[in-house]
Amino acid sequence: MPWMSLKATSALLLTAITLLGSLDSAQGLTAQDVQLNVAAGKALNDSLLWGTYRPNLYFGTRPRIPSSLSTGIMWFSGDDLQGFQNIRHTCEQGDNLHGYGYFKHDGRSFAFQKMKDPYTDIELTTEFIKVPGGRYGGEWGVRIKGKPLSEGTNPVTNLVFYVGLEGDGGIDIVSKLKNDGLKSPVKLEGDSPELGDFAIQFAEGAANTAPRSGLQKDLTKTFYWGFQAPEDEIWKTKDFFLQKVYDSARERSSMMTPEEAMSNLPSLFVLPNEISESENEVANLYFLQKVFQGAFEVDIVFNSDSSAEHLKPQDMNAKLETATTKFDQKFERTFHLSEKGFKSPEEIEFGQFLLSNLLGGIGYFYGPAIVDRSHDPFEDEEYFANRPLNAQLTEPHALYTATPSRPFFPRGFYWDEGFHQQVIGKWDNDLSLEIIKSWVSLIDDNGWVAREQILGAEARSKVPQEFQTQFPHYANPPTLLLAVQKFIDRLEQHTSVHMQMSDEPVQNRMKVSALDDPESLPNLHLENPALATQWLNTVYPKLRLNWEWFRKTQKGHKPSNGNGEVYRWRGRSENHTLTSGFDDYPRAEPPSTSELHIDLISWMGFSTRLMKSIAGHLGEEYAADVQEYDSVLQDILGNIDALHWSENDQAYCDLLLQGDGVDYVCHKGYLSLFPMILGLLPTDSPKLDAILDMMRDENELWTPYGLRSLSAADAKFNTGENYWRGPIWMNVNYLALQSLYNNYMHVPGPYQEKAQQIYKDLRNNIIQNVFAEYKRTGFVWEQYSAFDGQGKRSHPFTGWTSTVLLMMAEEY
Ligand SMILES: *[C@@H]1O[C@H](CO)[C@@H](O)[C@H](O)[C@H]1NC(C)=O
Ligand SMILES: *[C@@H]1O[C@H](CO)[C@@H](O)[C@H](O)[C@H]1NC(C)=O
């Protein structure tokens, strides 16, 4: 029913499509294909329009469109004066929650979150459900429950819900406004060009209780305030709210003794029940505040006028139950953890937690970035090293992306994203393609994409100023191609399964795929070859530009004993190579333009091989590209083998050109693994044997918790910032495991058994430790100690640490 309108839309689009059809016939698409593409694009957009797309908030929604409707919650304790100052809104490590995150999240229509806040003495859950329908992406509801965290307590909790609208349109409270507050349920109505007419309801559960009132206030009421927030500042909701409540409280308490104030806390810090609109102002930001004693429950429901049937608070139980069952079933079908021996409820919960937080960290970001474009990107930095900086705001950009960590890194990172998509693509292929496409759209006409995407003032508020500017000659590992590779793998697997199952031509079978079934949306591009080809054709030109940009801007000086395919990261400084992703991993000191970097040449080998595979997939037209990739790849592999291997160290190393010769710069650790972990090393290479030995050696990389980033035998081990000088990171451990599994342990060769044993032990060690730390702390972490395995630095960090789920599932 809800998807009927989609078909109507696609019929309307037919005229435009017929025109497009002639263009696309160059890519071998029929008019019917094109029609399907447009309809599928619309279906995908609708299904991904709403989500919990504000990962930096404990709970907040915003549709995936620029300037629009933002909603969110905040809470604080009503039991002491400091409670108000410790209000919870954006995820902050300093809040010291005892674990929080999504325990279930399907990325599109269902999310279940739990948060334990010892300071407020409350455990909060948020249960989000979305219902498709209408022309504006459907409707959604969230149930928020609180209950005392400790036994036998009866805490007072303030819960604040807010709604803000940016851009065109308007929004009002339509419930009867009274000086002493509003009666539940409270209703707001609004409209905007992108969302049409909509209504929002805030309804409290029948069993809620309010504290005994003081100051003649009826605390069973909903307190409110509305005003016009300045353009583009709605994200500063918390500051607006705190200022207002503080001013009102000060006014009231000026008439009280401190003792009176203390005994009236719950009614002191409430909103003044007013809409502040001076002349020519129209309120666009509304707060609703409730004060509860003990356990409580509220439902917030967003209804779209264009939906035929409306979601009601009383429907939510049944819908949440169905969604939970479906999620659990799809989770087991996709990752089959119990088949892999993870049978306890705790282990399944852990696996679901890894997936769900990655999906719950997906966000839509929009706004200008800061870039210094004062230099020609193809000019080498050695020629402009000392010229002044010239950082400028760019045009606004949009990015739909997952994020490494909700509190600490709530924005897009290029090299993290390739890892995120390993997990997301396995769960929801089309969601992953949408994110990859969004990143690809940010590759500029020179082929550059900024490694860190800090779009808009809200995102910028989380980044120290010295790290805000991006430079168009700075690179970052091209992991996004890992994600594209995964799509191609899935595509090939999918096609061959279908071929085996039926005699019908694949082409025809897949056309049948129904756009009106929300459950088929995650696989449209797998089910339909025309869509897949179109998608690859869309991203390929930008990916190629990016590949060419790498070859032009990150080239190293040609050594006398090798060919020209050698590489050097730009953007080095003393003790740092931020662009490589391995910030403080030891390299040549002082930094020199004569360096050649082993990780970068390996990334280039990997990306070249992959570009070859994509171009091959796209057909004859790209035969010349294929040939070019092939010849570059041979040169790269030749240089890795001939130049970067140090016989003395029995390791791959960075190089430093010295006149006609080269010096090895050897710091054994993650860098030495690169040719192996990116699958560039033949199975019978004795170098593979040496790498495996280094991995397994407890004096070098091996720990009971995973591979350490720098060898314990290296002089720089565990020194300085100690970021990539010892601690264990999941991204490289994942690369190591997947490469052993895909390239070495199932392929006959002299080191096959060794590879199998290392794989088995490494996988066990990692899973056991990350799981144990999760149980101990309630979090998964950015990195793990090489000494005792304890989680370190940012948490929750459910970006690439989520690849542990793939290790459990052995889905590489
Ligand atoms: C889907 O949404 C994107 C981003 O808002 C937009 O650019 C695109 O045109 C939409 N596609 C369709 C088919 O509606
Ligand atoms: C680089 O590391 C060395 C040795 O730890 C230290 O003495 C020096 O101050 C560091 N340089 C910078 C710029 O941090």
C-alpha cells in the first residue's frame, strides 16, 4: 500500500526518462532499465530519508536533507543543584555513562538503544520505529523509557524534548497554551517544502508520576518554551535551553532563602511556559520539559499528512515487537553467529551491538568545509613549504556517512569509511552503496577528497582549530575501494547463486524484484544487473580521477635501481605522518622528500588492481584502462619486491634515497605487513614466511590480545604519544585476518599451515579480548593495550572496531 505512490511517481517520470534513455543507451541500458533506476532511486531515498541521523546526540533525528527538522532529547537530574549543569545532550565521554549504545539497529527503520547514567541514577532506553508511506519518507515514532538504575531509589529526572525547523516552512504548538503548562499529549504541527505537512505528538505514559510540587507549580504538566533561534544555530539547543532555565530559576530563587531553593529544586528548574516572539519573529525552536519521579515513559510520534494511515503511540508495541523479531532473524541469517559457535545470549548481544552502533553512527552532514587552496594541487609541497596558509570556507557539501565514534569523532573520515562499509555492506548492500556514492561525489575535479570531512558549524565545534583546515595535496589510504571491491564480490556471488538456481536468464529473473517490498530494498542493486552497472558507471570516473590524483601528487623520486612507480605521503612533519592514517608510527627522521613509503606503494598496488577489476567489469569500452592498470600494477609489484625488502631485517621497510643508493628505514610493525595484508604477496614467497614469523613472534607483534602496531623490539615502541607505537588496532588486525583467510590459508603453498595456525589463534585472541572488555566496561574501544588488552582512548568507538563482528562470522 505505502509503495503504490512510488509506481505512480515512476510513471510520471517516464517522459524525462525517455529523454535520458537515449543518453544511457551508450552504457547499454534500455529505457526500461532507466525507468527502474529512477524508481529504485526514489524508493531508496524514501526509505533512507528518516533515521536516527544525529549520531553525536544520545538521541536525535533529522531527515537526510539540508536545513530541515531537528528533534532531540536531553535529560538531567532534579535531585541536586549540579544536575542542571550536567545535562545530557551530545554524547560526551565526560558524562561517564556506564555503557550506552544501540543494541539493535537495522539502519533504516528500527533502533533500540540503552544508556546507563549513574549520575542521574537512571537507565534510559530509546526505541525507534519508522513506517513507510506517503510522499515524504513516511512516519516515525520513538518510545523513551527511564527507570532507576540502582535498587530502591526514586530519582527525579527532567526529560526535555525539542523540535527545531530550519529553512522554509513553519512549526507551532497547537495544544492549548496555558501559563501553568500543557496537558499531555502535546501536539505540534508544521510544514516544510521537503517534508510537506506534518504533526508531532509528545505523549506520556499513564503510569508516570511527578514529584510533589513546590512553588505552586503543578509538575504533572508539560513545561514549554518556544523562540526564534538564529539562522543555522538550532544545533546550539542545549545552550539556549540552559540559559533560559537558568534565568528563570534565578528570578524565582531571588525571592527565596537558599534552604527554600534547595527544597524546591524539581520545580525551580523548569521552563517558564511562554513563546517568546518579538516583532517580526516567528518561533522555530520549541522545548517541552517533563519532571518525573522514578520510572517513566513517553512516546514521540511524527506523522506525515501524506501518509494514508497514521502511526499512533498505541501501535508502537506491536510494531516494535515485529521489528525486533525481524532484526534478530536477519542478523542470524546474515552473520550466522550461532553456527560459528557463539551461542550464549551475551555473545549474540555483543555481535548485535557491534553492528547496531556502526549503523547508529551513520549521519547526514551538510555545510561548508575549510580548505586551503592557495597552491596548485599538482605542485609539490617542497616548493611552497614556508608560504603562509590561506584557509577558506568552501561551498556547502553534503555527506552521508558512518562515523568512527559518536562522542569523539562524529564526522566522516575517508580511511575509516572503507572499513565501516565492510560491515554495513554485508548487512545492507544498497545502504552501503548510497554511502560510497556520497563519498565519491566529494572527489573534486582534480581527483582529491579531504580525508576528514568537517562540514558545517556543528561538526566544526567538535574539532580543535589547528585540525580544521584540509589541504588538496594531502592523501589518506584509499580504503573506499575495499568497499567497492566487496560490492563486486557480492555481485558476482549473487549472480552465480541465481544462475545455479534457475535456467532462466539472470537478467529477466532479477527484473521481477519488487520495489514495493521494503525488505527487498537492501538488495536492489544485487538483484538487478542494470542498477549495478549504472552504479559502477556512476562512481568509476571519479574513482579513476582519484587514482590519477594519487599517482600525480604522491609520487616519490625515482630510485636508480627501480621504475617510476614509487610513492611518498605528503604532509609529513617531525614524528608524524597524519596522512598515512598511522599518525606517529616511526618513519625517517627528519622528514625528507627522499622518502619512499611501503604502506603507500602497497595501497597503490591494491587500488590499481581493484581499478582494473572494476574497469574489467564494465566491459570492452574500458579495455585501454585495463591495460594501463595492468602495466602500472606490474611496475608497482616489481618495486615492492625489489626495492622495499630488506634482507638484513627480513622485512618490508620504508626507504630513504641517498645519492645513487637507498637506505632502509625499518620499524617493524603494521607497515611491514602491508604487501601481505593487501594480498600482493604470492603464496610461495619466502617473504610471506618471514612476515608470518614476525607476526607470531611475542618479541615482535604477537600479544594475547591481537597484533601490536609496533614491534616490542623497536626502539620507539611505547614512546611519545604512543598512538600507533604499540597499541592494538582492529582495522589492521582485520586486514591481516581477512588476507590470511582469503589469500593464504585456503590456497596450497609451503606456508599454508603456518597461515592457518596464525589465523586461528589471532582470531580467537582478538574476539576474546574485545568481548571481555565489552563485558567489563560496557564499551568497545578505539584501541587496546598491548600489555593487558584493556580498552584505550575513545569509547564507544564502534567504527572499524565493529569489524570484530566479521571476524566472528568469518565473513571477509
Ligand atoms: C535522492 O536524494 C538525493 C539527495 O537528496 C537527490 O540528490 C536525488 O536526486 C534523489 N533521487 C531521487 C531519484 O529522488
Ligand atoms: C619528536 O620526538 C623526539 C623524540 O621523542 C622529541 O625529542 C621531539 O621533541 C619530537 N618533536 C616534535 C615536533 O614533537
